[in-house]
Amino acid sequence: MSALAESTRVVFAIVALVALGAGTAAWWLAKPMDVPRRPDFVLTDLEGRPRAISEWDGKLVLINFWAPWCGPCREEMPMLMQLQRDFGARGLQVLGPAVDERGPVGAFAASLGINYPVFADLEPTLRLQVEFGDTRLPYSVLIDRQGRIVYRKPGLMTRDEIEPELLKHL
Amino acid sequence: MRFLLCCWFLLWAPALLAASPLDKVLQSNEPEFLPVEQAFIPSASLSGPRTVQVRVEIAEGYYLYRHQLRFRISEPAGFALGEARLPAGKKKTDEYFGPIEAYYNRLEARLPIAAAPKDSGDKTLTLEFRFQGCADRGLCYPPETVLLPLLPDAAPASDPAETSPAASEASDQGQLALMMEERNFWLVVLSFFGFGLLLAFTPCVLPMLPILSGIIAGSAERESAWRGFTLAAAYVVAMALAYTVFGIVAGFTGANIQAAMQEPWVIIAFSAVFVALALSMFDLFHLQLPSRLQTWLSHHSNRQRGGSLIGAGIMGFLSALIVGPCIAPPLAGALLYISDTGDALLGGSALFALGLGMGAPLLALGAVEGGLLPRAGTWMTEVKRLFGLVLLGVALWMLERILPGRLTTVLWALLALGAMIYLLITVRTNKQVLRYPFALLLLLYAALMLYGATRGSVDPLRPWQAFEARPGVPASRAAFLPVKTAAEVNLLLAEAGRKQQPAILDLYADWCVACVKMEHEVFGDPRVAAALEGVLLLRADVTGNDAEDRELLKTLGSYGPPTVAFFGTDGKERAELRLVGETDSAGFLGRLERLRR
């Protein structure tokens, strides 16, 4: 190897390190840009009042799409109520938009004594689910305090799955 | 230089990292659920002029709610559907809805068209079908509404060629199920009795002839035609009952008891019964019910004959399940009807009538035999010995299902040798010269079978095979590719579909008498082999009736062998061609021709 080769080696090493750094930085920078923001929406609650999502800005919001006719949805609701009790004081807000008419939704919510806001607005809720990317039930979406969608979960969710996500963003 | 290479590689590292799927792996750790259009695949057709048939293929682990199904003809206006005929689903208790039913794997529904506008002409109907289902792992789909065009099930019915006898056999089990829905009770029962009569001389019933004859010849009292008739009647009624029970269970659960009875221990036990019967014919011992049971029976029936009547009944019941378990079109039709409608009364009655029809010739046989059998004396002894031999043959024939072919070939030879020796040692008078040629024939047969056994197995009814049987498959017969699982079949069919190659799938079992016969007479026919050139030939051997076999039958919607399914160049089954039950070369070739068309 000659002296020229020695300097070439140094140049290559520097170029390599810069490229590695730039690549990693680009990767980390690009990642948060992937995280989409929540859409704005207004849904009617069980009392017939329109409620806007902006009402809970600044909180960690767990939106759980459900329906009374959906078995797995009903199965996970006591767990969601427990989450609201355990983390409500630290800024968690669970919301339950239902894909059904107000009659059956209200009856079921009352029978279970759901401790978080439930909405019964069939058509807008279906459209909203499409915006959130999945029309299957149950469908849970976690929105952090900055309004970014940070976690999605179609299907039955366990406390072990959601709790680490909550703790990460509380 | 190595250093340079390292640097060059490092240059790429960030790019590789950024492009890696690691990002996605970190985000989606939850199990994937199927999209709704893959979880539930609905299709619909017109089955006959006034019935809509809806079928949904349901992915494994997914289910549809019965109470969420809605059907409506959306186009053209003026059509109304009657109440849907839905099979019984899996019962579940839902805390919200209470008791509900769910469908797994496949749903087949039939809907009568209750009203049609007069001027509907030949416009294509559109079915609006709404369904809602969930996955076992905890996910529900929103109610889904699909629009399905309703096309006739079979090829255009206006084609005059379609009404030829060969064509009218097509999709027969479906047509029979439909007939049951549309005709009145007694007409259906009468028709099935007729179908039974037609089936009476198929290979599935033939093995019952020697069994019943043996029972009558071995019966303790044999004074009259009436006696033979009552014994045969007990046998036949029990056989018909077995068909009824089998059909209702199969219709409701899809479980094939006949196939489930083909366990080695059942075969061995039943063969042992025949060997015992045979030995009692040779007067080696006297078969009698335990004395306590005999006392009980005579006490309750006031007739000493009760015992053998019940014995004949038990044999009849078991014969139907064990001896000749074959699916025939009327049987499949009735099973389809029961599983579609849950109507066990009409379905069961039809099956009972079918069994009685199949047994009617046996009644005649019983009466004739009871009347003709000599009262007593050496003649009777000879007849009994002959039946003993036949019963040994029946036992051996059943053991063929579980023993290796060469061994049974040797056993057939031994049976023939035994018969020959018996013939020779019992010669008492000079008048019995006729025995010598018979003995010679038996010796020849035994020699053929023994010679054949050294080269492979030989069909006992075709001893001349000893000269043609070669290890391997003769060139002039259709060669099947063995398949086992439903997934395997789907893969091969998809492959054939891509290559635009038609395919057939044959369901076969050693215990299926008609399958074995078709193997010789249809698939062994050089004309059939020639016609099958270029067709993908799949064969599923369901002899073992294990979980994978049952899964395959379920996927095909079949109750068992013999069944041959035909698949067009698009890889889809031509359901109207499906062959259920036995057929001959001509019938098979006719279907092949329609497949090619």
C-alpha cells in the first residue's frame, strides 16, 4: 500500500462515518413524520349532545370503537373501564364510539355502567373508522397528548398489550 | 484493501437499515386478521327455477352469525323471497343476544322465490345478501352487504342434449334434495322406496345376500317360507333403521358413521362374528344366546323365536354400517336435505324408505330360501356347510380392508383348498361323482391364487389376474396422483387452473365396494384412460377416515366415497357434473365429455 492509499483510507473512513450518521439521522427524522395526526370529528353522545374530539386535547386519548352486537368488544370493556379508573387521574381518557343505533347502545352502556363517554352515531362513526384505517371491531386507537396516532389495534386487546403503550405516552 | 471494503460496506449500512422491514416489525406485533373479503367468500346461484342457493366459504377460525343474515332480491323489482332454509349452526350463548347459532367453515342456504312479477322475462336477478361475522381470536366485522348476480346452477337447460339420460343424472343429489323440498311427504317416501329398489343390486347390497342367507340357513327352526320371510324382515327393517340413524347423524353433524365404523377392531370383531357363524354351520359348536338372555326374551315375547329375530335385526343394523358403506345419489340427496333444512322427519323417513327398498329383494330371498331349504337330513347338512363356507368368505372379504393384499390372496387360496378337501373327504356314495370336477376347479383356483400371491395381490373374483398382475400400474389404466389434505388439493387445482388443465378428484376407500368395482371397471377401462389424457387425476384415499380426510370431505361438501368431482380449465368445480355413487364407463365418459365442452 502506498502513501496515497493511506490518505484515501482516511477519506473513505470519514465519508463512511458521515454517511452512517446522516442515514441514521434521516431514519429517525423520517419516523415521526410517518405518525399521522388524528382527524377532527364530532360525535353525538348518549344524551344527544354533539361532542368534539378537541374537547380532550392535551390528554392521552384511547378511542375504542365497539358495538353491542360484537362479542369481543363487550369482552374487553370491563378492562377499559379499569384503565379509566387506574390512569384517569394521570391524564388518560377512554372514548367509546359505537357502531349502532342509540337505543341498543344506551341500554348496553347503562347495564354495564360504563365510566367513560360513549357515542352512538352510526353513520359518522363508520366513516370515522374508515379514516382511522380499519372498519373491524373492536378497534382501538391511541392518540398522544400532541394529537398523534401512536398505536392501533384491531381485535380483542388485553391489558398486557395496551398498558406499556399507555405508560410510554402518559 | 480489506479496510476499503469495510468502509464501502459501512456506506451502505444506513441505507440498508432504513430500507429494512424492521420498522414495520416493531409496529405491528399483533396477529393479522383476514380482510372481510377473505374471511367470508359468498356466492349465489339459481338452483332450479324457484330456489336461490347461497353459499359462503368461511375461513378457518372465523364464523357467521345466523341471526345477522338477510337476503333480498334487489333487481329486478317485484321479487320476494320466502323464508331461508338454513342448516343448524353451532350453538353459542351470547350474553347480549342469548342463545344464538354460528356457522363455521361453510354455510349453504336455500331460499324459495315466493313471488315473481309476471313480466320479469329473462333478466338476471341480483341478490342482496347481508351478513355479519367474527373471528374466534376476538374480532368482529361490520355488517357486510354484497350484491350477487343469480345465474342458473347448471349448464343452460334449453340445450336438448342436456335432457339425455346421462345429463339428467347430473347434480342428482342436489336435484333429489330439491325434490324433497317441493313434493309432498308420501310422494317423497314412495320415490325413495323406488330408489332403494334400484340400488338393491349394486355392490353395496350384494354382500348382504350371503349374510342373510347364512342367518336363515343357520336358524334353529326352518320350517317355512314364513319363517324365512320374518327373519329377512327383521334384518331389512333393522338395516333401514341403520340408514335412518346414519343419515340423521350425518345430516346434522357431517360425521359419517359408516366411515367411522371402518376401524380395524370393528372389522376384526365383525369378521369374528362371521367366522363364529360359519363354524356353527360346520356344527363345530352350537351358537346360542346366553341362557339368561334367552329366558328374558321368551318371557317377554312369549316366543322362543324372538331370539333369532333379534339376532337377525342386530346383523341387519351392523351390516348396513359395516358391510357396504357407499354413498349413492339418493342417500347423498337425503343427507343434503337434512343438513340444509334440519328436517329430520322427512329426511329420516326418506332414508328409512330407501333402506326398505334396498331390502325388499332380500325379503323375497328370505321367503324363497325359507321355503326351499330342505327340512332335515344330509341335504340340509350340505347346504349348511356351503353357507358356512360362504360366511368364511364374507369374513375374509371384510378383512381385505385391513390386511395386506398378498396375505388375503393366500387366505383365499387356503379357503378354496379347505373347501376342496372337505368335498373329497366326505364322499360317501358312488353317486357323488359330480364332486370331483368341483374339487378340481377349487384346486385350480387355489393354485392360481397362490401363484398370483408370489407376484403381488390378486382380486379373488378375477383369479386370471395371476398372469397379468405385475408390480406397478399397467400402462392402459388411469394413474392417479395421491393427495391427502384439502390444502394440497387446492394447491394442485390452482396450479392446474393456471395451466388451463381440467382435473378430477376421486374419493376412494378400500371399504367402499363401489369404489373398488369402479377402480376395475371404469378407471381400468382403456377407453376411460384414453379420455383422461391431459386431465390432472387426483385421488384421495379416505380409507383411514382420519381428521385430514374428514376435513377434506367437509371442504368438498361430500358425505364420502364414491365421489368424483370434476374441475374445469378455470380450476373451479363443475358442481353439476359431480358424480356421487357408482357409475359405469359410459356414464363416466359422458361426464368427461361435458367437462371438455
